Amino acid sequence: MNDFEGYQRIDQFDEERTNKLAFHYKEILSLIGEDPNREGLIDTPVRVAKAVQFLTQGYFQNPKEIIQSAMFQENYKQMVLVKDIEIYSMCEHHMIPFIGKAHVAYIPDGRIMGLSKVARVVESFARRLQVQERLTMRIKDAIQDALNPLGVAVVIEAKHLCMAMRGIQKQNSVTTTSDFTGAFLSNLKTREEFLHLISSKLS
């Protein structure tokens, strides 16, 4: 725990898991030709072990419980949209990050959810080894299953560093995925409204 000018950071990690991961990361450093005992790398295995636990914490979170922790009865039947939700995930094929934004909307049917829970659901799935296509579907399914709204829409735009740093090495490519249920799937005007809103800059 560190304190500095009112800031408090508390790190909580599973000690056994951290030690096991650190052991293997030290081996990796040796295998790539580094000296894990040199000054700059002495603490790196532990740091990476903690970092990877943070980056994959979604495995220990339940999106349905997140939603159900803040559901409220409300007679509102228009679109609820939370857009530009930052995403930091890791591609499961190379364990290299992909970074972008998620736009999530739903149309309530008697129940709404806390707005922050939309972002938390996105985060709980993003903090796992992922592919963007599955991430899109899982966010949609979690909200549909827990809230049972009239429809759910999810669009994700992301840059994949596995395409920028290695392989094809195309730095400016962006991947877009989408998935819809209910009114967003069956009603063209509703879907067009959603797509217009996520592309608009509101003052």
C-alpha cells in the first residue's frame, strides 16, 4: 500500500498464483536471451505476474451478478445508450493487446440497470483472453439474459496490436463488430437510430 498526497493504492493478489506465474516468467526471460538476474529485471517476473492477473481479472467476475446488483423497476421504453466505453483486452491467439471502444444500448421492458454496470459488464468480459467477435456477443447475451429488455445492441471498434506490431504490420486498421437482439434486429429505424447516435458528437 502506497500513500502520496491523499492517493492510496491497494494491491491484492493471490500469493500462490503470483509466485507460480513469476517463476514461469523468469524462465521466459532466460529463454528469450535475457539475464533475469540483472538489476533492471530482478523484480520483473513478479511485476508481470501481478499485471497479468489484473489484465485477466474478468475470469473471476460474474456479469449477471453485476447487472442484478443494480436493477430497478422503471416504466421507460426508449433507448438507453452508453457509448465510447474504453476497452483494453488481449487477443487469445498471441496474448497481445487490442484496444478500442464499445457502444452498448438496450430498450428497457419495465427494468433498467445502473449505467455504470453497463461499463462493468464490458470490462468483465474484456479482462479475459478474447477475440473481438466473441466479446461483442457475450456483452449482448449477458444484458439480454439478465435484464430481458426489448432489445440489445453492441458495436465494438478496436485496433489489434497483433496486426500492428507483428504479422501484417498495418498500424491504422480498425476492426468493427456488431450484434443485435429484439427491436434492434427487427426494426430498421431503431437500428439506424442507434448507429446514428454512436457516430454523432453531442454538445
